[in-house]
Amino acid sequence: MQRLVVLSVTLLTLLLSSSAFSQSFTDKAKKDSAVDMSDDDPAMQKAMARARTGLEDFLRKAGSPPPNTDQYSVKVRVSEGDKQEYLWVSNLKAQGDLWSGRIDNLPIIRSVKKGQSYSFAKTEIVDWTYVDKSQKRVVGNFTTCALLTKEPPGVAESIQKQYGLECDR
């Protein structure tokens, strides 16, 4: 049975102008809607692997952000019965072996709400991101790179260049 990764695009809404994406993606971003993509998709598998590789360094930075960086967020797996959704969580705080933060998306599942405080284990993190203002780029956000593989190449390349996303198609 294939699980679907439901990826909310709220963070992208904050970072990207609406004219950058094709109409379908833009509409979903404006509405804080979700995008369905199988977590078995090779691009998504690669994105989550890249995020795991840099997670420890990201968590150190999130705990004590360097100057000229902000908007630290992680994407976590939230389960409700047999449904899974991946949501962005910001305002990160370490609490022993757990982390907590504020849910930034309008979830489809009903057990959590936008703005709610949420605690999670490191193992539930599938992506991370922050903004490096000195370099004027988004760092991380690998699952967005996976989503961009479904966009026309010119659109994807333009977004990657404009926001400094390091995606390799």
C-alpha cells in the first residue's frame, strides 16, 4: 500500500511570489492547501534523505541561530489513525529528547490545528529549512525541491535560482 505525503506549502507562500509557480501550485499555496505526492516517489525519497543528512547541523543552528538567519522550521510527520500528513512547525524549542513548536499549516487531519503547540521526536522530522538573509537564500526545504520535479522545468529552475534553493533535478 502506497502512503501519500501531504505537503503543505505555507512556508513557500511566505517565500515565493505567486507569479513564480504554475497556476495549480500557486492556487494551492494561496489557500494553504496541501499537495499530494507519494512518499515512495524517488524525488521525495531523495529529498528526505538529504534532510536527514543535515539534520544534526540544522538542529544545532536552530537551537542557537547564527546572525542573519531566521524562519527556522521543520516538517514533521503527524499521524491520525491510518492517515499521515507532513506539516511545517516553527518557533522551535528543544525539550530534552523532544522538540516543540507551532504548527504553521492548516492540517487536513483533525487531531491538530494551525497555531497549536506540538511536540515531536527527531525521528519525525522529514525536512527542515531556514532563511540565510546574508546570502538571500532558502537553506534546506528539500521536499519543495521534490515538488518542483512535477512543475515544468523552466518554472522549477526559475524558482530555484530566485530563492537559492539547492535542488538537483
